[in-house]
Amino acid sequence: MRGNKAGDATHPNQRWVYVRGAELAVREEGPEDPCPLLWGHCLLGDMGQDDDANLLRWKELTQQTRVVRYDARGHGESQHCHDPIDFHFSALTEDLLGLTDALDIDEFVAGGVSMGCAVALHTAVHSPERVKALVLMAPPTAWDTRPRQAKLYRYAAQAVRLIGFFPLQFVGSLSLPGGYDSPAGHLVHSMVRHAHDQDRRSGVAAFRGLGESDLPDPSLLSKLEQPTLILAWTGDPGHPVSTAEELVELIPNSELHVVSKMNETSDWTQKVAEFVAKHK
């Protein structure tokens, strides 16, 4: 069963691609290019939520490079999924690689925000010969900071199972990390606005599956050779700067940009466009 976002017209560049037993909603935009940017959204997000958050200006970016975005299984307009195992980072990595196979994409730049960032990293470790470069926005909790986040995900799964998304929407609307002027605030606020679009059972499975997942082992990340652009922000315990700092220490050919205010992200779109053009 596909997701259903009532009242939303399907995007003109959107189609569905069958990957590992599920139909994924996919958008391809931008000039013809055999090596596109593959972008993944955050937990409980989707392409519409990514548009709403406006951390990257997609219309501007797709004028400069080919971008392939998709709703992860159990999110947005992609097929519902109720098994936590299918939300482990390793399984979501299989989805990304399956999608590229279905679209006849041999090499690509892997990128994403939060959950999408984690999947990009797992993809680079799993299939380094296919990933030309990495764009990592808001790296999530990892390693030492992951157990606490996993506990929060288990509580969230229980709350959504019993009551639905309302508690998360209510708490999120009251407590924007760093305030609405922060990138984290924009991300949370957009998630709050789009949470009603999500399937409850898929949301429960997603929280449980991600709570059982972590970033790749540091020893594996230290072997990555891909140029890596890391974009992070302060004041967000779910996406601590400490993870970004550890990544820039681990990945040899990486650079880190940290901001605190939303207006400081104004050059991120051009940074990403130039980075992709240079390294694809």
C-alpha cells in the first residue's frame, strides 16, 4: 500500500519505482547527468517536508545539477512498511542501492539530512566504488551519544503506537531546538507540519528500527576516500556538533561547516552545487 498524502497533488516530476518489495516515490530533476546527487530526508520526513524546511533551495540546486530525491519506505508517498528491520540503516542502504540500480545509475554523490545522512554514510562504506562524494547534513547521534537517542526513539514508538503523532506534534511545536531562527527549529517545525501525513504503524516501526541502528564503525569510516562536505548546526542534541566533528576527524578528505542561525545557511545551496560539480 502506497502512502497517501490527502489533498497534495503529486509533483509533476514524481513517479514510483519498485525496490525490494515496495513502491518508492521518486523525483528526478535537473540537467541530464550520469552522476547525480542522491538525497535522503530525515526520520518522519519526506520530499515535501524537505521542501518545507528549506535548508537547501531545491529549485536553485536542480538548475545546476541533477538531483534524485525519494521518500524512504514507510514515509511520505512511498509504500507503508511495518517491520522495524526494514528501517535499520543497513536495510535503507539496500533501498538506496536498489533505487540506483532501477534507475540505471552507476555512480552518484550520496547525500542527506539526519537519517538520510546516516544512509549515505552506510552506502559509502558498503559500495565505495559507486559513491563519488558525500554531502552530510546534520549528522545524527552516533556511538557514545546513540544509546540515549535510542531510548527516546523507543519512548516515541510507544507513544505513537498508543496515541498517534499528536504528542510529537505538540511537543515539537512547543520546543524548537535553538528557536525557530535556527536550522534545527526549521527542521522540527516542518516535521510537525507534515507529521499528520505519516502512517502510524510505519512511524512506530521507523522509530524502533532507527533505535536499533548506528553510524558505521569509526574504523570503517576512516578508510573512506570520497571527498566529503559536512554541514552541521549547534544547539540540537539530536544532531550534535560532536558527531560532525568526529566525522571530519575520521574521514580523511572532509570539510566541516557549522552554523547557529537559519540565515547562516543561505550559502549552503551554492556550496553543495559547487561541491557536487567539482567531485562528481
